[in-house]
Amino acid sequence: MAKKPYSKDFKLGVLGGGQLGRMLLQEAVNLDIKLAALDPNPEAPCHQIVNFFTTGDFNDRKTVREFGKDLDVVTVEIEHVSIEGLRDLEKAGVKVFPQPDMLEIVQDKGLQKEFYKEHQIPSAPYRLLNNKAELYDNTDFLPAAQKLRKGGYDGRGVFVIKSKDQIEEGFDAPTVLEKFVDFEKELSVIVARNESGEIKTFPSVELDFNPKANLVELLFAPANISDEIAKKAENIARKTIEAFGLVGILAVELFLTKEGELLVNEVAPRPHNSGHQTIEANITSQYAQHLRSILNFPLGDTDLLRPAAMVNLLGEEGHTGPVIYEGLEEALQISGVYVHLYGKTDTKPFRKMGHVTITAATADEAREKAMRVKSIIKVKAK
């Protein structure tokens, strides 16, 4: 007889011990679920607070197999993990969500694009290239974004090529050359699906990226879009998670073009930066929803309680070393401000060190408070 998730000896494992695992743990505690984490960094944010912490490489097949062999369910907080190790665990009877076959597609941006095409999920036109030399044969496709097929995340592995003069700066590796999209807004929809096939979406949010680091810096919920666009975005997210057959949570990032078209940019099969604000702003957080999904519990209500914004706390340029946070006390004087620090001891330029959620009576007020918080809190080194 299978163990119940809340039974004394039930254990949930997470590949990755960063801030996403840390926030997942906070929800797991509410359900009295024992959490184990695997991370190569012995000082990872989860290392002191999870029930069981293992230092090791989550890209190594044997390490992943050994870590998960005595667990009941294994999930991830990062996509770049050993698929073979996860498949070994599945064969041994451990439940793995998101499923390895789906993770394998997400690890390769080329396979992602082919998947969208096959399942008629709207996405920007693209070409698959093997090396930098092939860029010279595709100058007719410029301007375009060149994306490494494997290994890129958090803005890394993406280079925008506006003209052939920039080709030499491009990647000399297998890449996706994606037609540059002149978008109006960048949106995200978090969608969840449990083993029983129940699906729920969170309301669309609007993303504002740091132009230097290509990282989300600000987020606004709800997105300032029409009801028609919001519904269309949620339908695309539902179609995408159904096509993957994913059990868990999926962040679907979308471009809203100036013509009103929605195109899937990328997906992440885990709790995501674009869902942090749900902890305070929604009835159910993305972390609670992810747990409900992978444990096959009924999915929670995703309604937005109040308009909200989120500010990512990124390391300041020119600062590397032991972290100090300036302006926290001043920011906390503002009503509706909730600070989340990730437990990272050292900062470096543009490193994600924490986030701040801001709730307010209106979307305009949330936006105004977010800009104030962004100007007040600075992440620096001693």
C-alpha cells in the first residue's frame, strides 16, 4: 500500500537546494512533509533548514539515483538535472514529477520549439543551427535572438543579433535562431496539473526585465491587459501543460505582440520567478500548488486577493563579496511590503538574493510602491 504524503515515513526529494526549494519547504512544513534536498553547493539556501540535505551533483546519474532511492516522490527546482538518474528512479518505483521525458524536452530549446510546432502552440518562427558559421547563411532571418539549445537560464545563453556585423559575437554551438519579436508586453501564466488531470491557472502577470542581465526585475499582478487577452493566455498555458502531460507546475512565458498576438517564449516546469508574489497575493501560492500537484491533492484556489507587485533583489553592479542589504528598515515601513531573503551569504552583480512582494488596494498603488522599494533597497557587498 502506497504511503500517504502526510504519513510519518513519507519523504519528498528536491533536486536543487536554492531559493525555490527553500520556499517549497515552507509549504511542505504546513503539511508536515519531510523534505530532502540535493545540491552541489554545501552552503545552498536549503542546507540548514531542510530535514535531509545532501551535497552532490544533480547532473550525475549515480548521485541522483542514490539520493532518490529511498524517497517517495522526487521533484526539481532546476531543469538542468540528470534525466538518466530520474529515469532510474522511475523504474525503481519512485514517483518523479515533472516527468523525465518532459524535462528532456525543456532542457533543449530546440526540442522545445519543435514540440510547440508539433502541438500547434503559438511561438515565434525559428531555425535550428549547429554552429556560428551557419549564422552567415541565415542573415535573411535577422534581427533574431540566438539561444543556446542547452544550459542557458536566467538570461544566460541568449544573444540578440540585430545585423550581420554582430555575428562574430554569437555562440559557436548548437542554437535556436528565433525571429526577433517586437512585443508590447512580456507575460507569464503559472499553470498546475495533478495526476488526476485537474488543471488550474493563476491570473496572468506582467514582467519587466533588467536590460543588462535579461532577468525579471519587476512583476505586476494582474497584468494590464484585456480580459480577452488574459483568457487567451490562460488557454495557451492549459494547452501547453496538457500537451506535455506534465504533473506539477509550469510557468509559461509569453510575448504579447503589438498586433495583439500571443507567442510562447519559454516554459519552466517548476515554481518560477514569475510566481513568487503568489505567497502573499493569491489564495494559494505557487509552492503550495506545486505540492498539491505532485502529491495528487485537489488543486487550490488561484484567485488574486489584492493587486500586487514584486521586486527582485539583485546584486548591485560593482559589488562582489559578503552581502549587506541597505534600506530594508525603510522599505518595511511601507504598508503591504513583504521581504524574502534567500539566505545567500555572498552577492555578485545581478545575482538573485531575494525578492519583495508589495500588495495594495489598486494596481497603480502597487506599481508606485514597487518603484519606491526598488529605489530604497540596495544589495551590496561589505
